[in-house]
Amino acid sequence: ILITSQRSQIFILYVLIPTFRQTFTAWCNSHLRKAGTQIENIEEDFRNGLKLMLLLEVISGERLPKPDKGKMRFHKIANVNKALDFICSKGVKLVSIGAEEIVDGNVKMTLGMIWTIILRFAIQDISVEGEHFSWLGKTAPYRNVNVQNFHISWKDGLALCALIHRHRPDLIDYSKLRKDDPMGNLNTAFEVAEKYLDIPKMLDAEDIVNTPKPDEKAIMTYVSCFYHAFAGAEQAETAAKRICKVLAVNQENEKLMEEYEKLASELLEWIRRTIPWLENRVAEQTMRAMQQKLEDFRDYRRVHKPPKVQEKCQLEINFNTLQTKLRLSNRPAFMPSEGKMVSDIANAWKGLEQVEKGYEEWLLTEIRRLERLDHLAEKFKQKCSLHESWTSGKVELLSMKDYESASLMEIRALMRKHEAFESDLAAHQDRVEQIAAIAQELNELDYHDAVTINARCQGICDQWDNLGTLTQKRRDSLERVEKLWETIDQLYLEFAKRAAPFNNWMDGAMEDLQDMFIVHSIEEIQSLITAHDQFKATLPEADKERIATMGIQNEIVKIAQTYGIKLSGVNPYTNLSPQDITDKWDAVKHLVPLRDQMLQEEVARQQSNERLRRQFAAQANIIGPWIQTKMEEISHVSVDIAGSLEEQMSNLKQYEQNIINYKCNIDKLEGDHQLSQESLIFDNKHTNYTMEHVRVGWEQLLTTIARTINEVENQILTRDAKGISQEQLNEFRASFNHFDRKRNGMMDPDDFRACLISMGYDLGEVEFARIMTLVDSNNTGVVTFQAFIDFMTRETAETDTADQVMASFKILASDKTYITVEELRRELPPEQADYCISRMTSYIGSGAPPGALDYISFSSALYGESDL
């Protein structure tokens, strides 16, 4: 009876079951109801062949030959034969089934024929894997459902309820079903199917539950009705999936755009807030305050700026990735808000670095200026103290009128004393000029306490002018009385004349020995040591002068003792005593070793600075070339066509890890650089690399490796999305490298034109201009390798189009030119449905219900063909 003998044996067993007739009757009525009729007794109602032919027309959708309306037996046999011939025309081989048996009401033959019809028109069109329908896999996620056959897998009724819930979740609340209530589950499924899906109740729940192995053919027949009932829903589900896919891509792209805008805004705001701080050139008045500014700047370089460098690099990577995804999904290129382009951020960053460099140079210049100011101020105070000490009492001395009551000898002594004072005054002129010069330099360097300096300097200058006036006035007085007094003690005079210069020399020597100094190199301190050695070489000659001067005093004492002259104990020509000369000489000899010690300590400090210079230079001379080498190696990897993109990615990842591991050397060099700056070392003749050079090179290396990895990732995305083979990529790379004359990973428009001509393109100016707008949308004047690949594969890209999305929406809308909110919420997941409702415009046209939406303009907007 059936198609195979094996099925014949199975069928013979089942036709004996009384419920099988009920199942087939219900199945037939589910289709005959569409034609406005039904049957009550399957073998009686099919005897005349009329309802049998009607059933075949309904389930096949085809017209059968016109039936005979006569009531004679041969009329009935003719009608049944027409039905059987139609079944055979569909490729079904009927065995042992004849028109006579059907007309005679043979139950077994009639049921066998109906089962053959069910197999051919209800089950055969369904995809079968073994004994299971492949579409039943949709029930797999449901709790307590595991369809393995068409008998016991359906006993508890959960599989039927899951099948209904999968396609119509509004009909059954699956969460309230229990596995231990098979009767309730089955009856729920039967009632819902009959009421809402127009599937008659073909089975009996009690028979299924109480039968150890329910009838397989009956369940298969019943389940097939669900397949045909939900066939239309499958098409809508496919359309919904396509729309979900397109909307998911659009939502992801919009999220990336929002993230880019957020990151760009935050980075530009940080740059905007940082530049005014770096542009602030208000100098502090103390070294401590300026050093604090330098420390704040170091914190900025070490702590605040590195994360922003990473954000800038990540922003460029996100932008490139977004543009690649937009190209692959056939979307228009992303144009950031005004002022937030990658080029705008790069320009802002360049401006930041320029201001940053100027700020650091200003800091170091100000520190040097303050250091110089402190040194000059201290030197000014020292010289002022020495001068004020020397001038103390001089005004009173010059104002005395002791010559009026003096003897001739005393008058002459006073004259010689005054001459000695004038000599001493002239000797101190140089010191006053030095004080004035230092004060002027402090004013030129904008010393914070210039008012005090100027006041003290003015006081000294006024006092010096007054001393000159008083000196001249006293000389005039002494010369007036000198004609009256001619006797003079030559020895006292000679002592005074020799003692005064020697005393001035000792004053100058003591001043030089106590003079403060500042040097920045070993050569400078060696120069001071040489000068000091030269000074020490003059000491024997100075000692001879001291002995000669003291010899004059000894001669005076000898003459006084020889001739019995009573000495007053005071040289009338000078205030200097032999003891003063001796004390100052002892002071000079005491200061010489102290000066030696100071110079040697400075030598040690300069040697330490030299070691720091050499230590920094040794590392910088290694790190600088290493960074350059890595930049060149990364460049070679990016243009190398030997190996796959994955191998290039592996090599670049290894380079990236090596660079990360090398960071400790940069940190160590930063430490040495900080030690150098703390030691006030501002130059280094042992290397051409400054810390700024190394920082810039390191940042460029990090940016280059990240950008190169991103380019390779985008090439992999392009290759996978467009189905490009490795050989094609190698050919593209070889062509690109051949015409990349500058070997910088980019082609000029002329090189790109030559490349296209070599590939057989017939280019006019208009066509070439059109192609350039595709490969250089930002009008940068160059063609990158990624843009070159996009152009070469653009024609073969397999992506969703606006027409495909429109067709999918048309299916969901049942061929209408508009779609309703209810249809969107029924066919799409909630998130995608809300997305469409919020962005679709109202439908403008006749015959649409209120609230109808325009899915055609929405689909066009997704691909940049109109405004969303």
C-alpha cells in the first residue's frame, strides 16, 4: 500500500487501531473545512470520489479533471480513478489500492490511501533527518523537552506546547506548565491549536498518556499540521532575522560613533584645560617656588600625560576600526562633529606639545636666572659689607680739624696720612664700581628685592661721592698749612706708603679667597684652581714685601732706641700697625687651605656631574638607535608580502611585547634624567639625544606599532568579509609596493594612476577623479594600502543592500508599502522593534491606518541614501 514494503508492514499494524480512523478523519476535515465541507465517516464519504478529489485540490493547490456528478457505480469508480491518477502523477506508486475497493468502502484500503496522501502532501515536503523533522530543533532550548522520536517524546505534551510557544508565545505561558501533568499539557496544546491555529483535535490525550508507545503515524500526521500552520511564520522569522542583523550592525556603529565623540570631546577638553597652564609664564620670585613648578611639570609628564597619549592612540584606532566596519557593511563613512576629526585632534595635540616644549625651556631658563640672581645678591651683600666696614668712620676722620693744633711734625704726618688715605680711596674705587655693576645686573635680571638692592647701592654711591668731596676738602686744608710745616718723618711715611698697598693687596687677596663661585663643568673649576695656584705662587714674593715693610718699622724702632727718641706708638701717616699687617697676613695664610678645600669639593661635585652625564649618554646612545631600528623593522613588517596577515600580526604582537618589555629602560633613563636636572646639569656633550628626543621617539614608536597592528587587523577584517585569498592580498601588496616609490606605505595620485593603468584600467580625468574620491575621501593627497584593498575588492563585496532590507520589511508588512507598530513588535525582538519605531517616519499615503510607519525611507537612510 505504501511506498516501501517496510512501511506496508508498519501500516498494517496501525490500521487496526480504532483511533487511527479518528486521526485521519480530523486531518481531512482540517483541509476540507477550507472548501466549506467536511466528512463524518471516512470510508463512506469518499466512496463517490467527489470529496476525495476536493481534498486533493485543497492540499495540492491544483485543479483536477472535472468530476462526474452521476450516482451510478461506474461514475464513482471514474471519479476515484481520477483521484488515484493524480496521486500517481505526483510520483507516488500505489500498490494494491484500486478504485473498486474505495467505492466498496474498504476501510483498510481507504485509510491506506489517506496515509499515502498525508505522506506525499503533508510530510514529504518537510526536511527530514532520520525520523525527525529538522525544524523541531526549535524546541531544543525549552525546559524538559527533548524530541528524539514521534512517540514517547510527545507523551507529556511539553513538546507540543513548546512548538506552539516558539511560534506564538502569546497563546501559551510555558513557564506555568509541569512535566507531571501530561493530560493538562496535551489538552492545552489540543485546545489552543484548534481554537487559534485551525488544527482539529486529531488525537486523544488519554489514549496518548495511557499507551506505552503512542501511535507514531498519528503523532507524525498531527505534528505535520503545525508545520504547515507555521510555514508562513518561518518566512517572517527569516525576514525579521535579516532586519535584526542590519539593525544590530547599525546600532553597534552608532555606539562606536558615540564613544568616539565622547573620547574626542574629553581629550580636546583636557588639551584645552592644559594649554593655558603650560602657557602661564609668570615667574616665581624664589628658587624653591620655581623648583616646585618644575616638579609639577615632571608629574604632568610622568603621571598625567601618558594616559592621554594612550587615549589619543586608542581614539585613532577606534576611528579606523569604525570606518572599516562602515565600509564592510556598505554604510557611508563616519564624519565626526566639527572640530573633532582625527586631524583636528592631531593639530590640537601638536599645539600642546609645542607649548609644552616652550614651557620646559622657560622653566629651566628661569631656574638658571634665579640661581644667577641668588649668587649675585649674595656677592653684592658681601662686597657691600666689606665696603661699609672699610668706610666706617671715614667721614668723621675726614671731617676732623686736628691739624689746627698739631705740630709741624704732626702736620706733615697728617699730610702723609691723608695721601695714604687717598691712595687707599683710589684702590677702593674698583670695589664701588663692582657693587654698582652687580646692582645694575640684578635690576636687568628683574631681581625680586631690587628696591632694597637699589637703596643700598645708592647709599654707598652717595657716601662714596661724599668721601671724595671730603677728601679733596681735607687735602686743600693740609696743603694750605703744609708751607708752614716741612719736617716729615720719612720712615713713617715710607712705612705708610708700603704698608697701604700691601694691606690693600691682602684685603683683595682675602676678598678673592672668600669670593663665592658657580661653575657648570670640570673645565671651569680647573680654571679656578689654576688661578688659585697662580695666586699661591705669588705668596713668597708677597712675604718678601711684608718682611721689607716690617723692616721699615724695625728701622724706626732701632733709630728711636739709638737716638733716645720717645715714640708715641702711633704712625702719624697711617692707621696700620705692624700688628695689623701680621694679623692680616696670618688671615691670608689661613684662608688659602680653606680655599683649596672649597675648590676640591667643587671638583668632586663636577666629577659626579660628569659621571651622571656619561651614565645618561651611555643609555641614551643605546635607546635612541634602538627606537629608530624598531621603527624601521615595524615599517618593513607592514610592507612585507612574505607570509600571511596572521603571521604579520604575530610578528607585530611580538614587536609590541618587546617594546613593552623595553619600557623599563626608558624609566631608568627618566630616573637618570631627573638626577641630572636635580644636580642642575643642563647640557651633555657626550650624546646628541636629549630626554625630549627619547620621549618623542618612544611615543612615536608606541603609536606606530598600535597603528600598524590596527591596519593589519583591518586588512584581516576586509579579507574575511570580502573573501580575499592570501595570494590575492600578496598580489595587491606586491603591486602597491612596486608603485610606492617613496617606500612610506602610501602612494601619490600619480603613482596610483600608474598602478591602475598597469592593471588595464582605461582612465580619463573624470573617471580617475571619481576613483580618487573613493580611495581618498578625506582629500589627504595619498592612497593608503587599506584604501587600495578596499578599492580592488569593492566590486565583489557581498553585503546587505537597502533593497534587500526593504524586501524584508515588505514580507513583515504582508506586501503593504507601510508597516504598523503592532507588526514590528510581533515580528522583531523588543530592542530592535523600539529602535525602528523611534526612527521610522509616519507613512504619507492613502489607505493607511493611523500610526502607520514608512519602512522604505527608513531602509534607504540606513545606507546613507537619505536622512535618517
